[in-house]
Amino acid sequence: MANIEALEAELLAEVERAGDLDALEQVRVAALGKKGRLTAEMKTLGGMDPETRKEAGQALNRIKDRVAGALDARKGELAAAALDTRLVAERIDVSLPARPEMKGRIHPITQTIDELTAIFAEMGFVVAEGPDIESDYYNFEALNFPPDHPARQDHDTFYLTPDANGERKVLRTHTSPVQIRTMEKQTPPIRIIVPGRTFRSDHDATHSPMFHQVEGLVIDKISHMGHLKGCLTDFCRAFFGIDDLPLRFRPSYFPFTEPSAEVDIGCSRAGGELKIGNHGDWLEILGSGMVHPNVLRYAGIDPTEYQGFAFGMGIERIAMLKYGIPDLRPFYDSDLRWMRHYGFVPLAQPTIAGGL
């Protein structure tokens, strides 16, 4: 029994001296493995008399349990210490600022859409969207386009192959169909802007087969031409950042508005360089007018009770004017050099408070 107690003390001391998990595993194998010291002692029980075997067996089982418990406890301590050491060695200071990535840029079209959305949002407008592929009804008929209007011709408009019913869908030539869809679903008052892609058969320095427009629509019982003029005057002055920017409204014709007006802004072309501002010359930038009663009827709105105004402009056009971009075609060339020059830093979001 004295030898058994000495063995217990020796094994427990070896467990405590183990400095890492590998050393502890070696202690476990030396004590409890198939050829371990306690296992060897258990094998000697067969040669003892029954009374001695019973007493020695109980003592060896107690020692075995204590050594196993000490091994488990020491293993937990060593595992925790190893984890702490690893955490210190692999520590990352997450408080450091991210490395600036200056390769990406916001496209001028996206930036311009964000800017005009911020301006019109201050006036109470909300953004509406619609499909790029439209029916003839929404793209032309409901907007009061007569059957012989040039915009309905194949050389001006992209038509799709007729479907099973013989109907030819069309790539929308303007975002005005969204105005009809909104009026069909929403009871006035309505105040929306509709930015989006449009498609026409044009391609030169100032025209593209695909381009972007933004249109606005206000429908209520009181809005009149004076409200239209005030709205567009505030927008143009905020967008171009010129408080005294002059605007001129010229009588014009659009099938979906009556009366209609083209909107010009003040500019200068002296020396072949275009400058926006109060310089005595004029530049057309958008069209506008009071919503035609026929358009209201197509949308299911009573024109004797409601009225309103609408306007539309090319997003690329106003971006070119504001940022001095001379040619429309590079907007879609995916030229990284052009993007680095005319693009915008991603985190520089346009806001009224922060300036556009």
C-alpha cells in the first residue's frame, strides 16, 4: 500500500509538471495506457489472495480516478493558456481605419440622379419606377399620341417581335408611361419623379440609342402654370448652384400637355465656351406643361376636378452641362480613364445640406 500511495503522489506531480498538451498526453499514456504504470499495477491483482486483492483493487481504482481527474483539470488549464497565447499572437487591431480604396468611382449619371432626387425630395416628390418594355397603349395611346405621330414610326422607335396576339411591345421612348401607371393606381394628390432608362433610334455626339430621363408629375385640384414655373426655377437654381440663374419659358407643343413650354436657362457661348449663368444668351434644357385633359381621362381621373403639370429632361444632358462633359458617347464606353476624371468618390453622397 505504501508503494501505491507513492505512485499516486508521483503521477499527480508529473501531471502538474506537464507544460503543454503534448507533454500532458505523454503523462496520460505513461500512467493509464495499455503499458502504463497503473495498468501494470492492476495486472498484479490476479496473484493476490482475495482479501488483499479487494483492498488493493479499491485503492488502485481510487488512484486511477484521481489521476484521470487531475489529467482533465490540467488539460483544461493548458488548453485555456494555449488559446490565450494564440489570441495574443494573432491579434488584429480592428480599430484601425480601413485603407482608402480610390479606384472605384460613382458614374456621373448615378450621381446626377442622386442629386436631382435629393432636390425634388425637398419639394415633396417621391420616386416612381416602371418597366423598360412597354405596350403601345402606355407608351403612346394613353399619352395622347395620334396614330400618325412620327414617334410611332419604326425608324424612331425600337419595336419587339409581335407576340401571339399580334401586339408589338416597345422599348419605352420616355418614362411618361410610369405617369399613367401611377395615376391608374393612386388617387390624387400625386407628386412623383420618374428617373430611368429610355430608348430611341439616335446615335451621335449628343444622342444615344439608350439614355436616361427624369420626368415629374403633379396632380391635384389647385396646381397651375405658376406652380410649374416656380418648381422648375427652384430646381434649376439648386442643381446648377446659381441663385440668380435666369429661366425662360417658351410656348411649345407636346401631345400630353396643354399648354406646353420649353424651358431655357441663361448661358454664354462667348469664345466657343459654354457657361451657365446670367450672361444674356439662352440654352434649352427641358420640356414641360399642364397635363392634357385627355391624359387624365385615359388614367381614369376626372379633368373637371383635377389638374396638374408635368416636365421631363435628359439626365445625360444636364450632367454634361453641369460637369463640362463635351460628348455623350463616353458615358457608355466603360473607359476607366474617363471615369477617374469625371467620376465621383463613393462616399461623397449628394445632399441639400452638404451641397450638391
